[in-house]
Amino acid sequence: MAETCEDSLKEMYKSFKPEVAGNLNATYIFDISGTGGGKWTLEINSGKCELKTGVVSSPSVTISISDQDWLAIQKGKLNSQMAFMMGKLRVAGDMGLAMKLQSMFPGQA
């Protein structure tokens, strides 16, 4: 189980299901606040996925959350939909693409 936000994103990246993504082209930014946070970009392009440190200028979706809440979701202690409803997880951009994350990365956020 990942102990840092970066490690959890790397684990998430490894669980990518290209058959679910199909020919999707989308860019996700993870803006995680707190001492263990940072900013990462996840690019999905025609069945391929790439995780990078930093951000791009025009993402399809930006997900903002604290480091503690991100890790709680990854460890199964906080439901991502509940976190969204409570305002702990914020989504900017295409909500449909944000919701597709769970199917492309099973067992993750």
C-alpha cells in the first residue's frame, strides 16, 4: 500500500486498463495540497497512459484534494464520491471524464 501521494499515483498508473480507455484522449491534473502533495499530469492517448510530474496548460479535468484525503481514498478509508459531496475532492472540467477514472484504473480513486 502506497504511503505517499506520488507512490499512490504510480500504483494507479500501473493499474491502467487500455481496453477500457479505448481511443480516449484526455489529460488529468492531480493538484494535491499539503506537505505530501504536489502536482501531477496523467495523459491518456489512444490506449496509452503517461504519468508526469507537473502540470499542462489546458487539462481536460483537474482534481484538487488534500494529501490526507487522497491517501484515505487510496486506502479505502474514504469513498471518493462521499469526498466529492463533502467538498473534500473538487473537480474542474469534464465531469464525465472524471467519473471514467474508476473504470480505467480499477481499485483506485
